[in-house]
Amino acid sequence: MNLFRHHINVWTVALFFLIVGLALMSSCSQNLNSNSTSGGKGTAAEAQTFVTEAEKRLFDLNVKFSRADWVKSTFITDDTEALSAEANKEVIAATTELADQSRRFDGLDLPYDTARKLKLLKLSLTLPAPKDPAERDELTKLAASLEGDYGKGKYCPDGDKGKCLSLGDMEEIMGSSRDPEELKRIWLGWHQVSPPYRKDYVRFVELSNKGAQEMGFKDTGAMWRAKYDMEPDAFAAEMERLWQQVKPLYDSLYTYTRRKLTAKYGKDVVPPDGPIPAHLLGNMWAQQWGNIYPLLKPEGTGDRGYDLTQILKSRNTDAKQMVQFGESFFTSLGFDSLPQTFWQRSMLVKPTDHEAVCHASAWDIDYEKDVRLKMCIQINEEDFTTVHHELGHNYYQMAYAGQPFLYRDSANDGFHEAIGDTMALSVTPPYLKQIGLIDKVPDQSADIGFLLQRALDKVAFLPFGYLVDQWRWKVFSGEVSPNDYNKAWWDLRLKYQGIAPPAPRSEQDFDAGAKYHVPANTPYARYFLAAILQFQFHRALCHEAGFNGPLYHVLNLRKQESGREVETNVGNGFEQTVARSAKSDDR
């Protein structure tokens, strides 16, 4: 797949969006208001002092917020939500204040690092808040409660006095059941969690937009898109260009899947020339379809030769052992073992005595070595792969820990996700044999099954990865009004994914809010970018390791040369000279 118009190495590909605006680094984005509010034009020396002091202040506040947010996410109560909201408010207030003050240095001829850090400071928030203290307080409390309400969500088929199902319980049913009526009940059960906070989300959008506009952006979506060192509209156009390149691959997989599902459930359930019902694709959000592989596998060539979920369960694998498999992969690349604090402080299983957000995430609490995993691990193949992905984040976080604070992040958010996904791509049959989970690598007759399974996770995800932020950009811009939230959501899902809800929906529903990243205010374009970039990374690392065979057979990635290549490149974090280095190596 040729994603770019000339051949460049993997790190240039990953940093493509960062280097577009390199020639303009001495100035900030045109979206930013250049008027100083601090009185008088500053000097280069003052700018350097300002950046140093700002980094120290923001470091302290962000560590405080990380600790409060960790407690809130792993132990949801009204009190922990309030503590997290207060800490978040302090971060937002300080960042907004510093970004405003930094405008007095706009237009100066500054050293590269100083100019870069000033730019990053102005773009560092994903939740811009109004300057008005009461509105800022309201917004941060809304942010905490929205994620908390999602995390507490459950479905009680027999009412509150009966047994209630957590999202994890429902996901397991969605992945294993083949009863369309049961799947429909579960799908509808989860999607009744989000309507109660739809009104809060409307207010959340209003306040966030006000904060973004006060910082000089059209809206919050434009602010998010400005983080790729190109104009917001140019980034949106680039996303569409990439989607059009991969769309034919998705269309082929979609057509095959629909035919198979029609054969399984009948034309009345899955029309052969209509959209696929969203509840039949093995995933609550129909974003990945690997769980229905048994329904789709080709006759005669569909046996992969092993069932990793059953293997893990038969070995009585527990959550900690799942993570230890992932850790051993990284140590084989030459990385250090995970810190002891990782094992002491991570949440690896769903708590039984209190509410928590189970959505898997990798945390960097102190921007040094206090990395943690938050995940309600289930013993199956999907979570085995997810563990490798999340640990990719943790090792990335530790790799750039030595950078100045404003550089302690990924080259862009898609890069961070792609690194994690690249590591997960190495969960191949040769890898599973080497770590003792299978006795032998299946012969080539199993390749079609393996590749179809991979496509059901990777290719099927592409349109969903694209449309989530399509919806939010339209919501933030006002193109989609609150009266049309649900209609716009399903219009996009039909347009890009070709799916439809299993029952009529209305504006009383809030189906976009049933996806974690919407109430949690986590930008989603990163996942679409990562779904493409990870294969570029994987290919480059295979070549670095001296492997020239089919990439899905790779084994030699478990070499320390590959690990050093990864660590060297990701260790630069958000420091822009990564892009300069990549550009100079363009070939």
C-alpha cells in the first residue's frame, strides 16, 4: 500500500504530519491569536526563562492530576471524581494562562527548542476550558462525571434486583453468541447506558468550544486537528485521502462478510444488498470482527491450526501471566523489565467491591518510571494481543522519560498508538511457538485463515477509526446540532461502515456516547492513523532484524537490534528534531 508519494523510511512516514509545517517553526499556527495579553513584546532570553518555568509548573500539576485521575478511574466515587476534576481544573487553568502569556513571544527569532516548546504549549490541551472560573469548574466536573458514568454503566435484564451485566460480561456474549435475538438484547442493553448523559455532553461541547475559541481556534475539533503541524482543514483532507486509498480493501472484506452472514442468518436478518446489522459482527461497536471468524472462515483453508483462547484457558493462565508474556517480548528486544512498581500499582482485573473504568489504557503517572496498566483482563486471544499493545505504550513512555517535560509525549498521537500496534503484530504463529503456547507452526495451508483473522481486526477497523472523529468534528463545529446527534452518528456509520442499528433509533438515544472515547474526550483520529502506520513500522523492523520472508511469519523481530532501533527513535518523544533527522534520512 503506497500511502505517500515517494519512498521514505518508516520514521519519516510516522512523522509525516509533524514535518509538513517545519519551515514555519519560528511562528505558531495561524489559528492562534498573536495578540499579547501580557503587555509588551518579549525577548529571546525571556522566552527561554518563560519556557523553563512553565515546564516546571506544568510538570508538577500534571503529576498531581495523573495521581488523582488514576484513583478516580480505578475507584469511581463522587469523591474521587471531584478530586480528579479539581486537579484537572488546575492543569487547564495553568496551561491556558501560560499559553496566553506566551503570545508575547510570537514572531521572535527564537532558538529551535524554545520555539518548538512554545508551540507545543499552545496545543497541549485536549480539553480547552473557558477562562471564567465558574465555567472552567463546570467543565472539569462534567468531564469527570461523563467518564465515571460510562465506567459505572451496566445492564440489568431483570431490573435492579436481578443480576446485572458489566460491559465486560456483555462483550463476552457479543463475541461468542450466535443467537441474533440475544445479541440484539445485549446491544440494546448497553446502549441504554449513554442517553442519561447526553444532555451533559451537549453542555460539555458548548464549554469546550468556548475554551478553544478563547485560545484562537474555531472550535475544539479544529484545535485537535491543528496538532499535526498542518492546517486543520488540510489534516481533514489528508485523512480522507488515506481513507480512499484503503477503502477498496475494506469494501472487499465487507462484501465477503455480508455474504457469509446472509448464509448464516438468512436474508430476512442480513439483506444481501443492504447494510449489515451492527449487533452481528462480534463486537459491541462493530469496530473489529475477529470474534465471528468461525462464521467467515473459508472452507478447506480456514483452519488456523490453533485456538489461542482455548490454549490460554487450558493452561489456567491468569491476568498477571498474560502481562508477563507481554513483558518477555519486550525484554527479548533488549528493553528493561517493567519496574516493580508496575506490578504493585497496576489494575489487571476488574474489582469486585467497587466501580472502575475497565477500558484498557497505559498510564504514565510521574513521567518517569511509574508506568501502570489499567485493564480488566479476560483470558482470551483479544486481550493477549491488547496486553502487548498497551505495554508498547508503557515502554514508549519510559523511553522518552529523559526528555524535557513538553517533549515527554509521542511524535504525534497516531505514532504512540502505532508503536503499540506494531508490537502486537508480532503475535504470530512463530512467536507463539517460541514462547511455548503452540507446539508447531501451522503449515502454509493455514495462512489464509490467519490473514483473514488479522484482516477482520485491522481492515474492518479502518472506517470506524475514521468516523468517530468525523462525528465529533461536525458536533464541535456546529454542523451537527444536538437535535441530530444520533441521526448524524448512524448516517456516518452507514456511509463508512455499511452497518445499521438492530432496532429503530431516535434522538432520545445517544449511541455515540456508548463508545468510551466520546464521554472520555479522547481524540480518535490517532487510531485510524495507527491502523495504517503500524504496517510500515512492522515492515521496517523486520528488515532491520534481517527478516525478508512474509511479514506475517516474522520471528526474528525478537532481536536486540530491533529493540535498539525502536528505543532510539521513540526516545525523542515530541522533540521536533526527530522530524529533522528523519527528513535528512529521506531516501
